[in-house]
Amino acid sequence: MTSTLPVQPESSHASDSHGHEEHADYRMFGLATFLVADAMTFAGFFAAYLTFKAVNPLPEGAIYELELPLPILNTVLLLVSSATFHKAGQAIRQNLQGRCRNWLLVTAGLGLAFLVSQMVEYFTLPFGLTDNLYASTFFAATGFHGLHVTLGALMILIVWWQARANGGRVTAEDHFPLEAAELYWHFVDGIWVILFVILYLL
């Protein structure tokens, strides 16, 4: 009398070994959703600023003509930083970690230069934070954006550390941290362009 052992279906093993690979990656979608929500906060600042400037009964001279040289410099710094960040992304895709890290350092430096320039502007403005609603909204909008630049610069430095040649987490095969930081940085730059138009040109 011979006994037969039950045969396990091969399909179950296949599904176990490949099940993890079939999971979709929603990380970039999650980041994009966060940025859309963040954009709504900036939209509130834009609406409040334009409302206070247009219809709020402020005393004569409460709204000042803002100087343009520093804001123009800040705009150039951020636009160039978007280009350098794109260069970093191209370098990592070509497996050039050293070049990628160099471009990331340049990008972080441009972001820090923006923050220094913004602080210089704050100290030379003819109005203060609590002068009126117009002034308060100006500082709130630009300060909130400055916070985003600060966080973005920190993210860039973290990615710079992760992109080191040996043992780095950011490689040509897996560079999601760099892609996420780059999307965030482009978002911050785009918000600044809108801020520049609304605050300084309108």
C-alpha cells in the first residue's frame, strides 16, 4: 500500500513570491496630494492680501511701493535653483553620484542665498509686521514661503547625504528621495513666482 502526499498548487507559491512586487507605488501621488493641499493655504494668503489691498479702508500711505531689486534677485535665485536641481536628477539617472551631489550643493546654496536676501529685505522694508492687515498678510505670506524654502534646503542636504557613492540610498536604480525633493522644490519655486507677481507687480 502506497501513500501519496498532497501536492501544493504551484500558483500559491508564485503568488507568495511575486505578491509584493505587484503593489503599486503611491508615494509620488501622496506627495502631489500634499502639495495641492499646501497650495490651497497659499491661495488663502493670496486672496486675503488682494482683498486687504483692494477694499480694506487703510489710512493713506499704509500701502507702500515695494522696491524690486531684491525680489528680482530672489526670483532669479530660485529659478536657477530649479535648473540646477534638474541637473542633479539627470546626473543620478546616469549613475554620476559625484556630479549629482555637486549640483545638489549648488541648489541648496541658492536656496540659502534666497533666505539671506529675504532677511535683508525684511530689515529694509518701510513697514513692520503689526502696522496693519496689509503688512501682516505680506509678512505671513512671504514668511510661510520662506519656511518652505528652509525645509526644502534641508531636504536637499539630506538627499545630498543619501547620494554618496558607496552605500548611498539614492542611486540610478532607486532615486525616489531625489524625485520627491525635486518636485517639492519646483512647487516652492512656482509659488514664489506667483507671490512675486501679486506682491510686487500688481
